[in-house]
Amino acid sequence: MADSQETNAHGSSSTGEKVVIKKYANRRLYNTASSSYVTLEHLSEMVKQGVDFVVYDAKTNEDITRTVLTQIIFEEESQGQSLLPIQFLRQLIGFYGNSMQAFLPSYLELSLSSFTQQQERLRTQLSSLGQTVGQTGGVANYEEQIRQNLQLFDRAMKMFSPFAYVPNTATRNEEPTPAAPATKGDTGGDESLTLLRKQMAEMQAQLDKLAKG
């Protein structure tokens, strides 16, 4: 008799629910949907196929999905599939404990989501790079849009915390411009937060425009 909840080759249920993966003390990963043990390579393929899953520690029932996904990235990078530039990794590490740490995840997620939405168009541009660069700017237009998004992010972060954040365009010898002295009627943090929200909204609009382009 067939199971009431069918699964595909990757062990994802036909109902669209998240696949539950359990990790045991011996580091083995068990796919509860397909009733089989899997490897990080299998999970990597599931991600690429758009299969949504969550990983729990079998003993504590703690959600360790983030840790496992990070392990997948580590495995890919160690095998020569390098996507993360060294400078990017250094900058990313620098944000841990930084006052701007809370804003970075949303920014990275928005940027990567925009890139994912238009990757087919980018592939087309790359495939005809020889003809399009001279005519329409090709990927150069895309890179320019990225630079504009980064500038928006830099301005937003600087407005929110002029002393804690210095854009990457600053040289070693440059010093951050001190903020103007606060007056009695200055609302301080409220104005900074309003400006930040405005800048983030502008950045979102730019990303939406890029995705629709």
C-alpha cells in the first residue's frame, strides 16, 4: 500500500511541507521524508533543486539548519568551488560584534534575492558578451547598479551611526567627519532612524527596479 504522503527523489513531500533532517551524535544525517541517511552533498543538491528542509539535532531537537548550511558552504569552498572572495570574508568577519551587524543580513538577503531573480537575464548577457558590451554595456550596467546600491547602503549606515561606520571607499589616512553638535531641539536618534528607513526604502526600490529590468 502506497504511503499517504508521497516523496520525490530528494525526499520532499508532495504537500510542500519542509523536509525534516535529523542529525545524530555520530554526525550522520537522516532524512525523515525518504527514511534514508543522507550526506552534505545530498543536502546541497536539495538546496539547488529548491527543496526546503530544516535540520534538527536528534538529541536536543535544536534547530541547527544554519550550522549545516554553513558546513555545506565550507565543503564547497574547500573543494575549489570558490564563490566568496577573501576580501568579502574579511569584511564579513569584521561585522561580527559591530553596531551595524543587525542591518547586514537584510541587506545581503535583498541583494542576493535580486541577483537570483534576474540570473537568467544575466546568463543571456554573458552568453552574448562580445556583442552586447559595445552596444548596451552588458554586465557593466549590472555592475553599475550594484555600485549604486552599495552607495545607498553606505549613506544609510553613515547617517545612522557616523562614528561606528566608515564606508569602504575611505582611505587609511581619512578620518570620519564628526557629527554636528546636538541642539536642545535636536531629536537625535529619532531623526537618524527616520533617515535610515528612508535610505533603506530607496535601496529596496532600486533592487526592485533591477529585478524587473
